Amino acid sequence: MHDRFPAKQVPARRGMNPATLLEETASTLTAALEAGGIHELQDVSKEECLRALVQLLPLPDGRDRGLLLRLLLGRPASASLVVSDGIAIPYGSNPIVLHFCQPTITLALLSKPVDFGAADSKAVDSLFFIIGPTAHRHTQLLSRLSLALQDSDLKHAVNRHAPGDEIMRELRRVDAEMEAQELQGRRHERDLMISERRRSRCL
């Protein structure tokens, strides 16, 4: 099992309620993966992979892991987003939501590729699994992770199953770059709002 590490998160939308902003900045991809962990799984089938993954998830006490496993096993093969080159993020029309649970991302590195029935017929050897406290947060993490994995250095680190600290370092870098872009966007929106208010006062 790889080591775990920490961090922080995100998005900006014009006219956003400050309370919503606080909720959404509470956790970055880095913090979510630090909470969920990076794990190596040896010689597993699809079902064995999902069973092991459910046992590894940092669920609160009393959560029904058996029910979660049944939900995963019952999902159609199409309910999986293959980012490319053997990386997959299982998802579906009904995301896994656990209320009162912090956002988590768990990464399973498989010693041999497993056929998850992906649309592109590629086997998977790196599997990200997302749990959010709400469907909204789950969708945010899914979107953000998909975007982050477009970074070639991060993607390469995941593809070659680099040590956990290297994967976390690359993810932390991408998180910081994304946050910087988002901060710049928020400042631009703020400046636009200020100029619009000043203009309206002059009318």
C-alpha cells in the first residue's frame, strides 16, 4: 500500500453564494485522495477488485459495505468513464453518495489489467473511485479529476504506477495550477462586477 498525503479545493461561478463557496473549497483532489488512499491490488478479477476496493474505502462506522458492493456489481459495464490508457473512473446516473462523509477518492493500482467492459474495449489497470457527501460534490470531483488527468505528467505517473508520493506530488501540482486559474477567473469576475456596479451608479 502506498503512503497517503494531504491538501485543499475549488470552483468559481458568478454570483455564487459565499456559503456554497466555502463548502466547495473545503476539499481538493489532493485532500480527497489523501483521505481515500492509494492501494495496490494483486492479480484480481473485476469482482475481486471491487470487493477489495469496498473493503479499503474509508467509510464511517455502520455503513453497509455489502450494499455498496451490490450496487457496484449491479451497475452496467457502460457505467464507467475510461479516461484513456487503462485509467477508469466508475460512475453512473446514480453516483455513490454517503451523507456526512468527507469527499474521498481512492486509487487502486492493479498488477494486471482487468476488463471492465469499457466502450473502447481497453482493459483497466488504474481505477479511481469517488465518494461524495452529495451528488453535487460527487459530480464536481468527477469533473475535476477527469480534467486533472489530462495533465500528461500526472497521467504518466498513474499509468506507470509510480510511488504514492510521486502521484500525490503531481496531483498537488495540478491542483495548485487549477486553483491558480480559478482564482484568476474569480478575480476577473469580481472586477467585472465592481465595474458594472460603478457603471450602474453613474446612470
